[in-house]
Amino acid sequence: MSTTAIQPVPLGRRVKRFMADRPLIPLIILLVILVVVLQILRPGIVNERWLANTVKFAIPLAILAGCQTMTMLTGGIDLSVGTVATMSAFIMATQVVNHDPGVAILIALVPAVLIGLVNGIGVGVFRVHPLIMTLGTSLIGTGCLQVYQRTVIASGAKIPPFLAWLGTGLTYGVPNALLLFVPIAILIVFTLNRTGFGRLLYAVGDNEGAARLSGVRYWQVITALYVISSVLAGITGLLYVGLIKAPSLSLAEPLVLPSVAAAVIGGTSIFGGRGGYTGTIIGALILTVLTTLLTILQMPEGARRILFGLIVLFVTAAYLRIIEDR
Amino acid sequence: MSRLVRRQGWVAGLLVLFVILLVITRLIQPGYGSGDFGSLVRAVLPYAFAVAAQTIVVIAGGIDLSVGAMMALTSVTAASMMDGASEEYALFVVPFVLAMGLVLGAVNGMLIVVTRVPDIVVTLATLFVLQGAALLVLGAPGGAVAEWLRATIVGTVQIPGLPGISAWIPKALVLLVVCLCIIWVPLKRSKLGLSIYAIGSSELAAFRSGVPVARTRIIAYALSGLFAAMGGLALTMSTGIGAPIPGPYLLASVAAVVLGGVALGGGKGGLLGPIVAVFVLRLVRTDLTLLAIDPNVTAIIEGAIMVAVVMFGAFITMRSRQS
């Protein structure tokens, strides 16, 4: 048996297998290529300041993409993250006028928890498709925010200094936002890889029926997941408003689409059961660099959306091929 | 036979609900008359087409998330083409936009068939793409519409000798009924219509019975695109401009489809139910407005109703699958 010649594996198949086994390496190569292209188009743009700026803008995207990663692992998606982030940012900025910043932040995270709870119950108990459910709650959330805006129109808004420091500040050229992001990222990676809850997410996404028969309480897992996702989105909103410094009713809405794209690029399967957070972080960096590139090329917003849509479609189709091949 | 009765019963129940709501409206606002009914129909028009677009795809066992974006794209295309053009030019614009919807819908279907990625992901991607394209066509709400097109949905149909009844038949309603029937009635009676129900009911069984599954799916999506293009045109006709950011048409269409008795699993239901359902949903909104409720609160209530309806529908689907 050992004497039979090893069948030569065709190159295409080998590349595919390599991509499936180590999805991070092609992603990092892509990131480097993008940075090089940027440097060629605008010589000298890639410096320390640019790097800090890119990281600063990639962090909110990466956290939201973390929400998408976790929900996608169970075969879901959370389209309400943009609305939740906007809500918590806006509520915090208006409540901080009358309250202590800590209290304001707690108040701001209440709607995030509520929306997460409704999402979780809708998806977990009533089995609505997550896409429809989160779209619906984000619609309701936006409506609530508009009503809320009326009540605080006179009081004005401000950003607490420490959030501005966290969002925009640099210490020795390193963005302060990393102070928030690194623990969150470690926590997500740890949860997904090393805890029972993380394993449950993979299990539910991989084969829901099998997970259920093994004694997994589906609705509890899903409810906890969507609440966590919403709270993370709320925290992102607080960070993002410190970065943008202007609370508006559509603050984080433009981040929703890229967050889905970042998770998909990072190798998380939109059908569930496959993927991880490290790929997503690199996906967020790739998208941030790509956005800079498109801005330099003076691509309009519309073209950017088209590109993101095509990326989601092609990457998903490609992953499907890779999985089918095994 | 009993299934047929139950299905028609559902639609009849919806119609009764609609009439009850009309009576309630009359109680809230004693002056609610034919003119208000006309404006209700005009408001329903784009929603009704969005619902038709969603219905046909859901019956075929899929879901089309790009309905709203498709409407936005066709709406801005029509509005920007007619901007500053002559009245006769619109005669060319209308078929062009309808053909565009048909082709884009077919592209949706082809992507699903060729890539074998599930409907929900493909149409999510095309949602992004179409939204982007709409923004490229028109960066901000604008454009114009030919006067005669606006006139086709304003006012009522004059039936000689029956002024009392004709006041209650707005032109918009006639346009809606004609457009839907022209496509739906022949489709429902043809082999193609049967194939669409078949692939929604069970794709494997349909395939083994010799139904061309891929072709049928593409046609279903193409027709959905056509309806969405009609919705886009209706949007432009009723507002007079094109807006690149679509309204909540996607959620509304799914909610109306569920409320209209079409199973989200596919293969069941008809077009009449969802259309009546969308009238019911819009009339609820009218009532809330007549009760002098803040429009933003109205939006919240409406959203909550739609989410509740979809939850209910999902629950029913789950139950029927278990039993």
C-alpha cells in the first residue's frame, strides 16, 4: 500500500485546499497588495499617521463585523447593528448633558439590550429568518430614535472628553481605541475557540438538528447571541461617536454593509458553522484600505456599494465551491 | 377541495377585515369619502407592486431581498430619463424601464441558478449592487415625470350614467388591477404557472416530474423584477420624482405576503391575498394618521405590526412543518 505512487494533485485543487486550510494567508497577501497599490498611486501616503488613521477607522468596523461573524456562525445575520450603534451613540450624547457620563452610557446601552432581546426571541423562539427580523427591529429602532430626538431637541448634545480621547486620541502614535478593541477581540476569539458557548455557536450553525438532539437549547443560545451582538454594537456606537464627534440619526448606518462584507471576506461562511474572528479583523482592515483606495480614485458612494455587493456574492460563491470540493 | 375553501376563506377573511377597517375609518373621520379612498389607493400602488414581486418569488420557494432596491433603481432611472424630456419621450421610457426590471430580475435568477448560492444571499448582494447603481444614477432625490403619466393615477374613472359608483373607482386602482391581471391571470392558467408552484412546493419532485427547474426559477425572478419595475414607475408617478434610497418596501412586502396567506416555504397561496393584505396594512396606517398620532410613532407601530405578522407567519410555518 505504501509503495503506490502518490497521485499528483492538480495545482488548482492544491491552491483551493490551501485557501480552505489557511484562509488567513491569502487575506494578508491581499491586504499587503492593496497597501502597495495605494503606495504606488500616491507615493508617500503610507506612513505612521496613515497607519494610525486606518487602524482607527477599521476598529468600529471590525467590532461590528464581529457581531456579524458571531451571528453568521449560527447561520444568521444581524442587520440591526447600524441602528443599535446609532441609537446608543445618540442617546449617550444627549443624556450626558444632564447625567454623569457613566450613567449616560448605561442608559444608552438599555435600548441595545432590548433590541438584542427582541431579535433573539424572534429568531430563536419564533424562528423568523434573522435577516427579516433584524431588518424589522432596525426599522422600529429608527422610528423610536426619531421620536426620542423630538424630546431632546432643546437640550443639545455633547461628547464626553474621554470618549473623544478613546476614539481619536493617539498615545506614542498608537490609537487609544486599541485599548478597547484588543480586549474585545481577545474576548471574542477566546469565546469562539475556547468556551462552551462558542462551540455551541459552531454546533448550531453547522447542523441545527444535530445540535438540538444533543441537548442544545437552541433558543437560549440564539437569544444570548443576539443580545451580545447588540451590546457590542452599542459599544461600537459609543466609540464611533468619539471618532466622528457628531451624533446624527444615521451615524453608523454606512457601516452595516461593510461589516457584512468584512465578515464574509474574512472567511466566515454566511451559511454558518465555519469561520472565525481573526479573519474578520483582517477583512475589516482590507475594506478600510479599499475604501481609502476608492476615495483616492474618486469613486462615488454608489460604486462602492456595488463593489461591496459583488465582493459578498463572489466570495460566497467561491467558498461554496471550496467546500463542495472536499 | 377543502384546501381550496380554506385558502379562499383566508382571502375572504382579509376582505372582511378590510371592510371593518373602512368602517372604523369612517367612524374616526365621518368625512372619509371617495377622494380619501383614491389617495389611499395611490399610496398603496407602489407597495402593491412590491408585494406582487415578492409573492411570485416566495411561491417559487425563494425570497427576493432586492425588491426595494430594484424599485429605487427603476424609479430613479425613469425620473432622470424623463427629466427635461418631451411628453412623448415617456412612451419610450416606460417600456425601457419595464424591460430593465425584467432583465435585472432574470440576472438575479441566473446568479442563483449558476452560483448555487441560496436566494437570500444572492439577493442580499444584488440589494447592495442595485442600491449602489441607484445612487450612481441619481445622487439625491430629483428628476421629473411626464404629465400624462401622472394623470393616469390621479382622479377617477368616469362611467357614464353611474356617477355615484365611478367616484369610488380611482384610476390608480384600475391601473393596479389591469397591470396585475395582465401578467398573473395568464400565468396562473399556464403550464409555467404550475411549474412555479411545483418548484416552490418541492424542487426535487418538480425536477423528477420533468419541470425545467432552473428555467422556471429564472422566469419567476424575471417576473418579480418586472413587478418591481412597475412599482418603481408607480413610485415615480405618485411622487413626481425619483428617490435613490428606497422606503421600507422589503419588510412591507414580506409582511403582506405572510399576512396574505402565502407560505414562506413556497408553493402555496395566490396573488389576491397579499394584495388585500397590503391594503389592510396601509389602511391601518391611515387610521393611525387620522387619530392624530405623531407620524414617527405611526412608523414604530407599523414596523411593530409588520414584525409581529412575520413572526406569526414563521411560527405557523414551523408548526405545520412539525406536524
